[in-house]
Amino acid sequence: MTATRARLIRFLGVTRATVGVAALVRPRLVYRCLGVSAGADGDTVARLFAIREVAVAAAALQPDPTGRRLGLAVGVIVDSVDAVSVAMGSRKGVSATGAVLVGGAAALYTVAGAYALIS
């Protein structure tokens, strides 16, 4: 593994874990970033997102190459679904800022994760 690829994987894993932990601790932050209301079960839904992020980060950061590749691949899948979901949600209430912030980050992570997988 090249040093650049290792740094990219570490960056993706650490930042994903940070977002996940932040959403676990402050679940309403997820909704504020999207510019939508949380609803009655908002904390639960945000925490589901949060633990997914932490689990994918842990998989991507593990030393085993097979597990790491699986973590990266799962990250690409969930990030691409997130990007599409935010784009679809922008027609139904997701703010423009939220679409750029969350959807843009998901799209960027999709591309970066795919690059880390193929490089």
C-alpha cells in the first residue's frame, strides 16, 4: 500500500468516525446540517446513522487488508446512497445548504473511497 493511499484511508476512517461520534452525542446536529426538522423519533434515526458511520470507519481502519477493503466498499455504497437520498430530499425539504454540505460530502467520500479501493 502506498503512503498516499494509507493517508487517504486513515483520513476517510477518522473523519467518518468523528462524524459518527458527533451524531451519537448530538443527534439533532444531523438535522440542523440538513436544514430539516427532526420529528418525534429524530434522535433515534440520527443515532442509527451515527453508529453506521462508526462501524464503517472501524472496518476501514482495521489492519486486515480484506476487512479494510470491505469497510471501504461498504463506505462507497452507503455514501453513494446518502448522496442520492440527499439530492432526492432537496426536492422535499432538505435545505440548499444541507444538500451541498451533506450531499456534497457524501459524493466526495464516494469518489475518495472508490479511489482508495482501486489504487
